[in-house]
Amino acid sequence: MTRSLAASTLALSPAAFAAAPPADGRQFYELRKYTLSSGPHMGKVTDNYVSEALIPALAKLGIGPVGAFRLDYGNETPTLYLLLPSSTAAALIGLDARLGQDAEYVKAAAEFNGGSTEQPAFHRVDSSLLWAFEGFPKLHVPAKQTRIFQLRTYESPTHDAHLRKVEMFHKGEFEIFRQSGCESVFYSQTLIGPRMPSLTYMLSFKNLAALETGWDAFRANPAWKKLSSEPRYSTDTLVSNVTNLVLSPAPYSQI
């Protein structure tokens, strides 16, 4: 399984890999993180940009549905996360250049892109290029009553450990999450981004109570206890750091 997962990453030349949709239908995701600051100006300008300029322009390029999520807890608030799904990596890598050729987008984004040093639309934007797991190839849009999203990133100490952690999901974690009431949105490994090797996935819940209940059920699941007890999948050797964020969808989020 590990050799299969590793080989799937290298099956195409770099140019073909970026331009052609993978034969297995796996999507690519750009995960953007906009660091903001408290105050009505910055949040309003960024919200208007994403809802009125970026999302309509992305739709014309075949990129969507777009997820827009606000960080609810933690010392990095306020922060806005965007999830951009695409069938090819090239569509995401060359995105800014194509957006700049769209006159309607340029006009709608003028206030956001014209921010001054004294009154910027955002402080910084960080971006990662992700590739969907083979066993969960496409984004799943949860039911509209979902109000809580959990974004989790696992960093691994070595590439081999990373591949074994990815393998672990394919050996049962997808189904254990389903049985536990944790609705899966996407699973991915990082192709370009900070703190590699790493994987990132997202779960959704109706509320915080459902999140806690779901994870209690996951940890108590006999299948999880059996899987995690296998020496090959010892968490201590596979994961060196976990980032866990609780997010809520912005009013204009399509996810």
C-alpha cells in the first residue's frame, strides 16, 4: 500500500501532472489562509472581495464549490480560510494570472487589491497546494445544517512515516469516522506548503457538542483500537505535530 501511494505521486511528468486531470479523478485543493485584524474595515473588505469578486470569477474558471471558513477559537483569530477545489493542479498554480485577465473580477476586487499600508485588506496570505487521497478523491459538501468544521493537519517526522499515516486512513479511518458521526469533507496530502511532509483533512459537525461526541465515539470504536494498536501505525512514530482548528462557515461559503 505504501509503495502504491508513493508511486501514484510520481506516475506523471511534472508538466503532465499539473495540466491533466488524474486518471483516478482525484482533486487538487488550494488552501488559503488570510490573516486579518479586528475591526470593521478589514473584515468587511475581505468578505466583500471573496463573496462578490473572487467566488464569481472562480466559478467562470470551473473552480468550486469554494469553502470560506472563519477561525472561531485560538490566538490567530481573526483568520479567514478558503478552500479552492480543482480537477487540475495547473488551474490553481496559474490562478492569479487568469484572474487578472478577467475585467469584471479586476473591477470588483479594486478595493481589496488597492489597500494601503495604513488600511490594508489583510495582513498576510499563506497558501498550500493539496492533493486528495486516493480513497477519498473528491470534496464532499455536507448538509446545510452543518455549522462547525474541524481542520486538522498532521506533520510527520519522515516521508516514510507520512506515507504510513496516509495508508492508515485507507486501512479503516474513513469508515471509522463515518461510523462515529464525523462527516468527512476532504482528505489530502501537501504537495507545496510549509512544514512538510504533512496531510490535511476536514470534518464537519452540527455543533461543538456533536464534535466532542463524534471524537469520543471514534476513540472508543473497536476498529480504531485494533488499527492504532498495530506497531506499523504507532501514532508516536507517524505524527510529530497536530494542528487542530475549529471553523465556522462564512455566510457566502459554498461548503
